[in-house]
Amino acid sequence: MAPAAFTPKDSVKSSAPVKYVVPPATVPVNGAGSLTFSNNQLIGTILAVPLIITLALGLALPWYFAVLLVTALPTFAVYNVWFANIAAPVRVQKGLPGNKRDAYIKVTDAALAAKFPTKIPMETFFEAYFDQKIELADDMMFVLEHRYEFINFVFTWGNAKFFLTQWIPETLWHSKKQDEDQVREHYDRGDDFYNWFLGPRMIYTSGIITDLTKPQTLEELQDNKLNLVCDKINLKKGEKMLDIGCGWGTLSVHAAKRGAKVTGVTLGRNQTAWGMAKAAEAGVADNVRILCMDYRDIPKEKYNKITCLEMAEHVGVRKFQEFLIQVREMLEDDGIFYLQIAGLRRAWQYEDLIWGLFMAKYVFPGADASAPLNWVLEQCERAGYEVAHTDTIGVHYSATIYRWYLNWVQNKEKVVSKYGVRWFRVWEIFLAWSSIIARQGSATCYQIVLHKNLNEYERTQFISRRTNASSY
């Protein structure tokens, strides 16, 4: 007999106690990155390799272009693997305690310990940790705060293989079938899995800090965010709202409680059922409909307000412009589109890139439209929007993920009992590392308020907010 479905009635009632507003940076240091990287040298190498091969084999010059097609991506990968190993950090690394590796991790596999007697590549570390060839000497957050003591942020051949054989094809494709398979494998794993770190609100997006004098709970951060989003879009009673990528429907239900008629859209079957159950529980089921479908199949209706919180990354770079235009055509001329999207810093460091590959492989496959802010805004403006307001909330995300991490560790026995040690460890690294990544600016999140760039649009509605910083 199949086990009973995990429902809102089975949810945890509150989240783990929290000590900090934002987890403090124990040993903040910088690694190698774009400030010492030369794109010209990379391009020169990509162009030179096929020329050398063509001349060495005595081929006619027209063969150069065929060889270039074959060697370009492998050369790109090899160059980056090589440069990451020799590049100097962008700042001298000061303040590290100088402890031996055993102060942080215990390498239990003899062959692995012999191969890497001091520092170990990050990809090798987490793969070995998943396979129980490495054990921790302390809490994962503490260990990763000291990661530059025992980790090398260099590309491995495993990184290169994943980039060439999985990341690039997925980025170029993004079919409905691919997106459906990836999303459902991820979000339909089990609502209990997500409840054990997201807590009772079941919101998988950044919360908002409103008080620096005390550590607010995860629920307070998420409630702050729900109210902030509704305020940013100036949500009014009776308005039609579309929530694209609604997850477990928490924002949809919240907006309905404020009087809106809300349509939520998700590919997750479990999320659809959960969201409608929460709408019924809140007494707003008549004003909420959650559709289980691909965003490309959303019914062509008009909405006063449209929100999309951290789903657009999954649309992908290649489809991003089409998505923005689709949203524009569903938005009333006087409407507001709120886009919350994870982003990356332009002045990257190698740790950022290796973290991104880890996330693409284990946590958010297909979410390749996380980009620096200038790319996102340029795409929005090209699609016919005006940017009314943008805010970077990476530090808020760090605080949110830190609270997810505390929940996850608190529920370790439940996770391991049902899903096994490996799944616990994958999410343990994801949450601990991502909290640090967001705090230090490697990755972030943008809140972007958009509207159609039409001459007749009533822009005065944003004036009072511009003079009241506390409203944002």
C-alpha cells in the first residue's frame, strides 16, 4: 500500500530557532576570478589551436574552420581548467587560521587522501562527501566558512564534462518535455522533503528582513516578502492577478486574502494540490485557481497584475525574450509586472562558477537564465517594458537560506530515514554554501517592478514610494 500523501495538515508548525539576522562571515576571503582573467587570451587560444592543428596536419586553409568547430568548446574547457589552477586571487587572502585539513573534514577513503594530501578541489570534495568518503569535523556552515583552508576552487574534468555534455545541451534546448521532466522530478519529490526546510509557509524564494535589531523567524521573513510584493504591485481588491511559477501557492492565497482574484501556474502536481488545499483552508478557494501546466500554455487572458518569483530562471536564456513578450501580452496596459529573479555578479570569481555548476547539476537543472542585472534589464527593455524600480536582495536571501539550513539540520533524522544520507548531504551543502554565496555577493536576487513602456501609462503612482525608502 502506498504511503498517505503529505498534506498541509502534516506540516511542521514552526521553524528552527535562529541566532543571527544574517550568518556572520567568519573568514571572508576572495579567490581568483574575472579581474585577473583575459577574454582576449581565451579567444586567441581558441583561434590558435585549430590553426596549429591545420598546419601540423598539412591541411588546406579552408579546413581551419571545420577544425575550429570541433575544437572550440574543448579548448574553452581546457583553458579554463588550466587557468583556474594558476590564477592568483583578486585580493591577498588574509585572516585564515592556518589549520590543517583535519580540523574541518576527515577523508576516510585512503586513495582519495593520498591523491589530495592537503587541499582538495571543491567538486571532488562534495562528490566524495555525498559518497560518504569524507566526514565533517564540525557543522557544515562552520566547515564551509573556512573552505579556503582546505578547498581549491579549480575546474575538474568532472566540471568540464558536465558543462559540455549536459549544461550546454540543456541551455540550448529547453523543450516543454525537458522543462516538465526537470521540474516534476525536482518539485514532486515529496512535499515533506521541502517542508522540512521551507517550514510551514512552503515558500521557495527569498524572504525579506525588516528588523536588524533581532533575528526574525523564517515565517516573519516570508510574511514580510508576501506583503512587500503585494505593495510593490499596488494590489487592489477585485483585481485579476497571475502568479507564474506559484510553487505551493502561498503568494496566490495571500493575494486572494487581500481581495484579488488569483490564477497561479506551476508544473508541480504536488504543489497544485497543496496550493488549492491552502486556499480552501484560508476560505479563499473561490478566488484562487492553480493550474498545473507549462507557462507556455497559460490561457490567453488579461491580468491587472502579474508576478513571477524565481521561476524565470527556468525559462532559460534562449527563451527569455519570448517569455517576457508573452507576459506583456497578458498584462493590461495599465498593469504592473513584478519579476523576482536570481542573479549573478558580473565580476565573477571561480568559486561562483563552480557553485553555479553544482546548482545546475544537483539542485536547479535547467535554470540557466540567472544572469547579471544589466542582462536582465536589457531583456526587459527590449521586450517593451519600463523599469519602475529594482532592488538587490542578496543579503536577504542569505538570511533566508540560513534559516532553511537550520530547519534542514533540525530534521536530519526524518530526511535520512525517508530519502537517505545522500539526499540529506546534497541539500546540506546546497543550503550552507548558498547562504554564504548570497551573503558575499557571488549570487544574488533582484526584485524588479515593470510596466509597459507606453506614453499614456500613469507613472505618478510610483512617486510616493520613491520618497519613502521604508516602503521598499
